[in-house]
Amino acid sequence: MTIKIKKVPTHIAIIMDGNGRWATKRGLPRNLGHKEGVNAIERTILACLKYGIKYCTFFAFSTENWKRSKEEIEGIFNLLREYIKKDDNSFIKNKIKLTHIGVIEPFPEDLKKELLQLEKQTKDFDKLIVNLAINYGGRDDITRAVNSLINKGYKIITEKDILNELDTKTMPEPDFVIRTSGEMRLSNFLLYQMAYSELYFPKVYWPDFNEKYFLKALKIYEKRNRRFGGVN
Ligand code: FPP
């Protein structure tokens, strides 16, 4: 059954936090938390389709995550690889467009190739855009954008110029940012783009996130009164 929500965010951005703690609490290796996290991504994508969300950005690997153990980093790459390669690819089946933000150059060649291939295969879909933030950092995004403008010969830049150079230039700014696990930080996510986003910090660890939590989040967003610095 689909519950009617009067106002849904166009773009939801998610900091999927708590995978490690979810696993540790169960005496499992951290990578099993990330593995369960992929199932939560799949549930969330289906919920986005169900409730008519247009863009969903998942923070899957930050510019700071290179500090983690080699084993954990490789584990995350393997999950990403498996997810992209899956034969019964839900992206094609559900007409979902896949995009990424962040710098993928340092990633393994086969992973980059598979990712770019799936992006190409899904580029004309527009029902839902799933955007993976990988090797992404908000400060890095802003710095790259400004350098790109310098390289183009700009002497003076406007806010709009920067927005048009950011990795997210083809999408609207996130309306709603969810960070699971109860931590209340932005952790270098979409810093420039989040200027007027509504923020929500549910306590649930990411691997346990499901349609029930998603719906609760939508109901919270529905009640928010967005004024963008104005009055009403
Ligand atoms: C944060 O939890 C999670 C990450 C840094 C990695 C998230 C990656 C995945 C879910 C897999 C990516 C795969 C696909 C298909 C996009 P944490 O490890 O910081 O948790 P903790 O704070 O409890 O330690």
C-alpha cells in the first residue's frame, strides 16, 4: 500500500552511516555491515520509485575513506563491482539512470569501465536518477569547480558559475539530506549544494534502513516549512 504524501523532496541525499557499528554489534566484520548496506540501498531505491522521488544521491565513498584499512576499502570496491555487474540489473529493468559524482580516476580499471558502461546504458532513463558519490568530497568538488573556472579564463565568478561547475550541475540541489546512525555531522558531503537542504538524523543504522524509516523520513520532510531565508 502506498501512503499519500503531499510534498515529497525532488532530490534526497543520504549519508549511509552506521554500517561498521551494525556489524560490530553482531560480532561480524565491518565489511558485512557494508554488504547489508547494499541491501538497504536497494530497498531505498525501490522506495524512491514507489514514492516518486526523482533524484537520490548515496554517499558511498568519501575522499577521506582512503584512510580506512586496505581490506575495508577493497571490500567496498567489491560490493560496488558486484552491484554494478549484477545480471538482473534493476537499473535497466526499472528504467533508472545511474550517475556518479566524485573523482573515479584512482579506482580499479574494471570497476571504472563497468560503471561508465552502465551509466551509458541508462543515460536516457529519467524516472529516477540514482547518483553515487564515490571518492567524493564537498571541498574537493568546490575546489575543482573553481579551478575549472580559472582554467576557462574567468576573472570574477558568481554563485551560479560555481553551481554550474560542480559535479551535481545536471541535478537540483538536495531538498532533503538524511544521515543515519544518529551522528550529526555533514562529513564533507555536498557542502555547497546543501545551503538550504532540510536535514534529518534518524538513529537507525544504515543496514536496518527500510521502507518504514523511509516513509517516516518523508513525513518529517512533509512537515518542514522551507523559507529559504525569507518569511511566510
Ligand atoms: C559509513 O558507515 C559507510 C561507508 C563509508 C561506506 C558505504 C558503502 C556501502 C554501503 C557500499 C557501497 C556500495 C554500493 C553498491 C554503492 P561506517 O563504516 O562509517 O559506519 P560506522 O560509523 O558505524 O563505523
